[in-house]
Amino acid sequence: MKRSLMLKGIAIGSRLSFEALLAALGAFQSRPVIDSVFPFADFRQAYRHLESGSHVGKVVVDLGA
């Protein structure tokens, strides 16, 4: 298992920048745009909807439904 492990890092900015982003999101109460919500049983339909490109916002698969 150890030999197949691969670790890749990415640079996304400083911690201060991330904390400033979080503060701004909190201050403006930014929320994601949700296009549609599908129950888990309909995950294939959700994927087809996502694949079609007709969505505006996030396509959510609800694991609790």
C-alpha cells in the first residue's frame, strides 16, 4: 500500500489570504447557487443533468434522501 501512495501538493495562497476570504464570505453571507437537488436514488439522472451543461449553479446529490 505504501508504494502506491502518491502525494501532490498545490499552492493556493497564504493562510492570511484564506482567512481574509473566509471573513469576506462570512460578512457578505455568500451562498452557493443551487441549480437542482436529486435524491441519491436518482444519482444517474443528476449526472446526466450535469453532463448536459444546462445547469446554472451546483447540482446536488442528497445522500440523506
